[in-house]
Amino acid sequence: MRARTHSVLAASVVLALAAGPLAAPAFAAPPAAAARSVGQDGPNEEALRAALDGLPNQHATAALVRVDDPDGDWHGSAGVRDLAGDRPAHPHARFRAGSVTKVVTAATVLRLAAQDQIDLDAPVQGYLPDFFTPEFEQPISVRQLLNHTSGIKPGDALGDDFAEVYAHRFETLTPQQVAASAIAKGPEDFTPGTRQQYRNINYTILGLLIEKVTGHSYASVATRLVLRPAGMRHTYFPGTDPRIRGPHNRGYQAVQQPDGTTRLVDVTEWNQADRWAAGDMISTTADLEKLLTKLFRGKIVPQPELEEMFTTPAGVPGAQRSAGLEYMEVDGKVFWGKSGSRYGYSAVIGGTRNLSRTLVYSVNATDAKSAERNPVLDAITLAALK
């Protein structure tokens, strides 16, 4: 589980936005965090409140946090619903979960494997014979897609920097187009299974695999096999709809202007079709907590397939990713989870395998796709793990 993603936003961005961005506000008199805690020996309430203190600020406009362990739980929210007013952040808001979607996609594939509809050791070329070019001579197993060792190059996007992708944010780039553009580039120059490269394309192709073997849409299969068993009633896949349906806190991206000032651009509405099975899911912190706990308890993916989510590829130097998850060690404890981000939104789910401590958050970060550390995300993570 990491509190940051490794996506890189171009260092200097010059915008010419027809609608005009919002000026960076003076962050004075922020609303107090709303919270609920249960149990005296559970999460560190003081540290968690301190982590949310002062929102909104230049790093984030809102945050929703859930921390749980056997001795109690803590739910908190802070910040504002939007910068046009002073309404406090909606504590049950929906948000873009980004690459946390991969947890659902991996679980869906593993459910299908448990039902003998997918063989994890079989080459994906056999499932999608008309999709791969002859250049992909070496077999790529389904498992290698799951753990990011496939050697498939990234697919095309609607731009190379924020200004460009923002200008095309309402256009549709289909998953099929993304995958085809990746295959057209040919494979990487290493044997599949020997190097780990975290890439969305692996999960885009897994989405296509799910549709091929079931004959149904990715969204319908993932909903039936994962969302419903987890009780995720407020989670959905938006397709080409740029809106976030239901209550939500608006997302913003900080953009440096040519004169050196910073403005916040509203990025709430955005067509996420190209992210699809790799990152388009819209959810809530309560739903993601349900996903985490039921998944780790074996209520969604049965054994032995569940072990794939807690097993990194053997013999791969530096591998920290499994099927849908990744791990980190803190003070001798191993945490498994997943981070995700879309412009305006950063999310994390994670916990120990025995659920002795879990963390779910959504932060309306103003630098959600930056490689730089965000102090709000770091403070939440440190407070949750105390």
C-alpha cells in the first residue's frame, strides 16, 4: 500500500483554458473535521484529527478517512464540498477510485479462474487470438497480466501532459483502441515473467479477457462477481459518462501559470473510458472498506485463488506487486493494499492480512497525478498506522 502513485505530471504546464480556471483561494477558517470513533484502544484519534486539521489547503480540498481494527474504528471527514461555497465535505461522498479498480478486476479474474472459466497459466494469446500480432511470440500468461510482468508496452492516451488531456477530457478513447495501440508497439525486450512493470495496459487487456470468456460486459461481470458479494451498493463503473453521480466533493488540479501564480482547475467532470478496468471505478470509502474486509476474509475470492493476491512473482527482482495488490512493511508489519488516482482524487485501501488494522481514504488532492509527496496523504497514512 502506498500513499502516492508513480504517475508523473509534466513539471511545467501552460494552460489556455476557454472556461478559465479558478483562482487559488485563500484557505482561511477551514471547517472542522467531522469524525466518529469507537473504542479506547483502537486507532489514534488525536493523530487522525491532526492529519485532517486545516483542510482545505493548497494540497487538498477535502478528505474522507476510515481506519479500523478489532479495538475500534474511526471515520473522519474534513474540507469543503466545493470551492464556490463553504459547505463541509460530504462524509459519504462518491469519488474516482483510480487504480483501486484493479483490485476489483483482479478479483473478477480470480473468481472466473475458480469457476474454471480462466486458466491463470494459459497464454492470453490463446484467449484473444485475433488481438495479438506475430511479434508476440513468447506466451504471456494471464497470471503475468495480473502481476504486471507481461512486457506489454503502454497504450496511447489523449495527451502527454495535463493541458492536453484536459482539453480532450470529454472525448472517448475506447479500451479497445488503447489495447490495440499497445500491441502495435510490439513487446518489451525481456521474457514475460522476468521483470515487473506497473502498467494500466495489463488490466485493460484483462478487461477484454473477462468480456471474451463470459460474453458479457466487464462492468456487468465485475458487478455480479465482486461488487454485489462485497455489498458495494454505491459503487459503479461510469463508462463514457463524465459525471460523478450522487453526492460528491469536487476535485481540483493545481496548475502553475506563466506568471508564476497557481490556479485550481475544476476536474470533476471527465470521461474516464480509456481507464476502464484499470481505473475508472467510482466508489465510497464505506464500500471500499467492505471490499477490503470481505476480500481478505475470503468472502469474494475463494482459496487457493485468493493466494494470488498475496503472492508476488518469484524470481523477479524488486517485485512488490501481486494480483491486484502491493505490499509495504511498516514497523515489522506487512500491509497489503492499493492506491489510485485520477486528477482531483487520490484513494487508498490497505491493511494487514489478518485485518488487525485497515485504512481507506479518499483525498481531493490538488496534485493527484504528481510524483511529489503530498503532506496530507502522508499525514493520514502515518496517523492511521500508529
